[in-house]
Amino acid sequence: MKVIGITGGVGSGKTELLRYIKEHYNCRVILSDEAAHEVERPGGSIYEPLVALLSEYSANPVLADDARTEKIESHELLNADGTINRCEMAARIFANRELLTKVNALVHPAVRVYIEQAIEEEQTKGALDYFFIEAALLIEAGYQSVVDSMWYIYCRPEIRRERLRNSRGYTDEKIDSIMKSQLSEEAFRAGCDVVIDNSGSLAEACVQIDAKLQKKLPFL
């Protein structure tokens, strides 16, 4: 079983391509966001410390020089079933900059452990050909030591912007903010050994994927 990391900027179409891969290859796909939800759910590895951390903060922190008249609507941190209210979690993180760093310090290591355990389980079973991991931060988080190959899903910036406006309703300001926080194209290319150009149609990108997986590349 070969482990492949899938990374790329927001709006590059990683999710669509992974859906194709999952449907056409003997593999398992883990999305980092889904892994985060698993470790954060009741019974998950960081559920209790995360709830304790979030409980220390409010969506409307009281500051001595706080002259804001518009406040964020605050809700209960936990839903009726005990799961974390993700909208409230986001509101508290948005209102408290230092909270994001603390949450990431909990979530990112737990997600990595979850993924590494899943890889080990599948290697023991020996039933799969591939194991795919998707995340925008695979390179920054040092997953090069976890995967056999790192793939960069490239897409021209103007097309990414159009996709984000049409599919997610993002404003140009929000798109700019997200893109600036992510690696540059040069950094993505430098950190990956395979590049899939998803600037065209889905079918065109899938042809590239088939060529990489069906061809005997060095990492295979």
C-alpha cells in the first residue's frame, strides 16, 4: 500500500479529484477536516481538553478599550447531543486571536496521530493499493515523512477565485485573505514530487491522475 498526500490551495478542486480517486481505485481517503471532526467528537481524543479550552473564552470578550457597538451573537458551546457547536467554536476563535493558536496546538497533533493509526491499520489488513491524505497544510505540518509521495493539485488563481465565488459565495476580500495565508505556488511545487493541473475540466485532471497511478513511477 502506497501512501499519497494530496495538497493545494483553496479552490483548487482537491475534493472533487479525491471523489474520483475513491470511486475508481482500491484505496482509502482521509480528509483532514473529517479527521479533525473525529478527534473532536464526544469520546474523541481531544474532546474534553478542547471543550475545556473553548469554555475559557467568549465570542464577545470584554476589553477595557472595547468601543464596539455591534456584538457577535453568542450561543451554547455544546449541542444537545454533546457535540461541539462548530459555529460557536468559530465565533470564539474569531473573537480571540490567541485561541486559534491554542486550538491548533491541540487539533493538529491529534489529527496526525489519527491518520498515522489509520495508515497502520490498513497496512496490517493489507487489502488496499493506496491510502490518500488530503490537507492544505501537509507540507507545513511535515507529512513528507508520512507519505510515499506528495501531490500538488494546481489550478490557475483566476479559476480558483471563480470557483470560490460561485460555489461558496466567498467575497474577493475573503479569497485574498485565505490565499495570502497559504503557501505560494512555488512553495507547493518545491514540496511535492507530482503536480496535477486542475485548471481545465475534471475529465482532463482525471486523465493525469490515471496516468500517474497506472504508470510505474519511482515511488511505486
